[in-house]
Amino acid sequence: MEFLEQKGLAVESPRTVARDINILRNLGYEIESPTKNRGYLLLNSDYKEDLLERYHDFMVLSKLPKSNNEDGLITTPLLKGIELLPSLFQAVDDFYKIQFDHKGYTSETKEHSKPKTWEVYPLVLKEYQGKWHLHSYALNINEFRTFGIDRMDNLTHLEKFNPDQVEGAEEAIELFKRRIGAAKPMDNYFKDGKVKPQLIKFWVSSFYLNYIKAKKLHYSQTITSETTELVNFATKKKMTYTMVTFVLVPNYDLIKMIVSQLGDIILSEPPALRKYIEEKFSGLVSEVTTDIS
């Protein structure tokens, strides 16, 4: 109410605000309020619905009968652990502490690759390229940590928790949402050690632009009116490129996405990220980054 009044909008009561928020939710907009003191945030209205549709697709595929004609059906392997999603959705939505066994992404012969039991406060679920991840506050180590659900087993709901009492949860949730995928922020990238979102600028080819118009790469995506002519290193032909901006926490999934598009995405800014790619992946910089000044 205070914010609206500062903007010159008269509000009769808190009930008026609550009514308008409910109207928006009924229209399909996702309005988030995980803790009572952080207000309301209008997210990409397709985000949660899209996650549920992907889960539904996985479940439909899992029930297909086995085909005797191996050449007649081509599909990707079903993700292990998707049967845990309903329970995880409930834990995130209703603030249940959970316990599960998790096996790390290490060699099967190493001692620390054995399953470990974790107790966590679940905060955010994210699907990326067919894999699901849970971002949480891990009580075992008193740190925020991301788990792949394909390595989870023996999931159990424990008592409810108060999200207001998880120190740093609001910032952790925001930083996780600002990543492409679920990979952690890049090592030694942030000079002061403080992870924070950055304005990322891509030049996107006219060919690939049609794809990201239909399906956003990230909810912070903004397609500008700025264009230029560049040579696509894959086709060796000049193409029209459009500037597209994002507000992201740089991580390795971001770099992999840039490289995988074979010149249809060219990184322009920030200079620090271009330098990081040049130093870590020598030989890639001229193909996947550019400096137009």
C-alpha cells in the first residue's frame, strides 16, 4: 500500500490489494510471495505452467508400451527421479523440510560417491534441458546447495519450516533464478567473491531470433531494436544480428549455451566475461564473442 501511495495511487485497504492480486492469479499470472515481508513479485506467467506441462509429458512417455520396432520410435531417455516431483512440488509450495539420499556426480569407485543423507529446506525447483534440480538450504553443511533429482532417493517430508527464518534465502532464490540452468557461478570470476547478476548482451542471428521469440532463453530476456551485420563463423556468411539482453549470474551453462549455437549467439558484453572465456577456452573467443565499438 505504501509503494502504491508513493506512486500516486489511492488504496482503500490491504483487502483491496489482496483482491487485485487474486484477480491476477485467477487470470494465470504467477505472483510470488514466499515470505511475508518481501512483497509480491510478478514472474513470467508461463514459467510454472511450463514446468508442470513438462512433467506431464514425462509421465505420459513413461507409460508408453514397449515397442518391438526399435527403429519406429526415437526419444530421449526418461529422466530418473521424476516420480519424486509431486512430493517436491508440495514441499516447496508448503514449506516442508525434507530428507533424502543423494549420490554425488563422481566416479563410482570413489568413497565419497556413496549415497549421503541430507536434510534441507527446499526453496526452488528448476527444469533445464530435461533435467530437474532442487535449490535448497542444506542443514548438513549450513549452506545453499543445488541437487539433481535424478540422484535422489528415499525422499521423506519432515516438519514444516518458516522461510522467514532461513537467513539469506531471498537472495539465494533470486541468484538461482538468475542462472541459465543449474550450474554454480563460475570459479574466480567475481573479483570480490560476491556473486551478483550482470547485464549480459548477445548479438543473435536473424535465424535464431525466431526461436527465442517463440521460447525465451530466460525470463529476463529483452529483444532490442539494435541491429548490426556480422559474419556467422559456421556459415561464413554475413547475417543480420539483433541485440538481446539478459540479467544473469554467469555460469558454465551460460557459456555452453553460447558455444552450442555455433555463431548464432555472439557475446558482446560484459568485457569481463569475454575475457574470462578467452582465458579459459582459448580459441573460442573470436568465434563466440565480439567487441563492436
